[in-house]
Amino acid sequence: MGGISMASSFSWTSGATVSLGLIITFLGYAQRFNQPIAQISVLWTNLQSAVAGAERIFELLDEAPDVQEKLDAMEMPPIQGDVVFDQVWAEYNPGEPVLRGISLHAQPGQTMAIVGPTGAGKTTLINLIPRFYDVTQGAVRIDGIDVRDVTLESLRRQIGIVLQDTFLFSTSVLENIRYGRPDATDEEVIAAAKLAQAHEFIQRLPEGYQTVLGERGGGLSQGQRQLIAIARAALANPRILILDEATSSVDTRTERKIQAALETLMAGRTSFVIAHRLSTIRHADQVLVLHQGQIIERGTHQELLAQRGFYYELYMSQFQEEEETPMEAEEAAP
């Protein structure tokens, strides 16, 4: 009769008897037999993923940059800061120009502000200076030298850029600032931080300059990340400085502190400033108003307000909720 006997065995009506130990042994062997097959399956899946990832990596490595150096490109000599745009046209897609016949001249040490609505071509214009893109027509010259005639490394190491979205590495504050000039000493890094008004808050961090930041600067506020970016640019000591809406993502109080650091940094340097808040550029030597890829107005802040044109309308739209009108605010401003 079938069932489990007192001897821990299974029997069938045919008379065959299988012990419990034999069943456990069989199941164990079956599991061990299946384990290598499962491992091979996992290995094959990982191998397929690795091959797909390798293909993408090699596609990126094999990708030819759109901006190519000339075979006889020369080293860019020390920049003085004279920048000229000579009838510059630029486009990303053939037949769709983003900039149309831009001409401007920034003399050494001048601050040039660039304003205009979204999509006017402001960022495209400043990207042509370090040659992130090439012009379609015309030329961009620095100290009389076409930027297409020099090596990219010798050009870009003399240009400082502070963007709206600052990228910080997951390393110490000291190393993040030193990224602006890898061979800088600790004393030079600290001096740059003081220039950028970042030294005070860095000292309050748990380990000061040795504090390790989280990914993309985790643990710091937006304003603190911007001050570190300014310190990084100050350490590089560039002759040309590009500021792309560096204060648009912070509150008014933090903006004032960042603006003070930027004014110190811009002193004596040729600066190009894209400004969202027009109040930050009232002291610029020249303001360019871009609209649909063209410069439609140029002059100082006061001159453009007096014209009551497109710039005046932009300025009014930002201050329409203020108790003072823009003109009254200008009269009250120091």
C-alpha cells in the first residue's frame, strides 16, 4: 500500500520503494545541474549588454567633431581682449540661419551685454568666441586673428566661461576650483575663492576646502555652486570672460553677492554678458539687443532707455509691478 512508512520511504503498488534521502539527493542534483545553465544565461545577457554599450562608446570615440583644426593651425598668442565680429552668419541646419550679419567690436577691458527674447541667438553668438561652433559666413577675430587659424586648446584656455547651470565634480571643493587651472597651488585656489567671495561659506563647510561634494555639487545651494564656478574662472585668469545668465536661477539677495563677485572678476577683462535680469547690466559699456538673429539696437543702458524702443519694452516688462517706473528708478539709482 502506498504512503510514507516508518522507515521514511515511499512505495508504490508495484512494490518499488524510494527513500526520502534519494528524493532529496535527486532534487539537489537537479538543482545543481540547472545552476550552470542559469549562470550561462545571465552571463550571455550581460555580454549582450556589454557589446551594446561598447558599440555606443566606439561610435562616440569615432565621431568626428564638427569643429576641426587646420593642419597648420598656430598657437594663440597671449590674448589682449580685442574681439571683432565681421558680418557673421551662423546656422545649425542648412538654410536656417540663427545669426544674420552680426558685426560688433569689443575693445580690451570692455563689458558687452547681450539681451533679447528667447531664441534670438544670444547663446549662439557667444559660443562662436571659443569656437564651439564655426561661422557660416564672415569671421570672428580676437586681436586681429581669426579663431579658425589657431589651435582650440590655445584659444579656449584663455577664455573663461560661467554658465547658468554649473557642473561640479564629486570631489573636494579645492579640486573643483582647481579645475580652472590644474597646476595651481592651494594658496592660489584660496585666493581665487576670496576674489569670488566664496571663501567665507567654504570655511563653514564640515571640512572646509577638503569637503567632498556630492554628485553635481550636491549639498550646496545654487548660489554657492555659482560662486565656486566664479572662483574656478578667476583661477584661470582669462582675458576674455563669458557669462551666460549666471545669476538668473538665484534669489535677489544671492544675486547681489554673485554680482559683486562678477564685477570684481570682470575688472580689466573683455566680458560678454547674457543677462535675463536687465538690472544687472546697467553699467555695461555697450548693450546689444538681438531679435531674430540680428542686432536691432545697440548703446549704453541709459541710451537705449531714452530711445524707448525694443530694449525699453523689455525693461518695462520686468519692472511693471514695481512702484517706480524704470525712468524714475534710473534717476534714483546711484
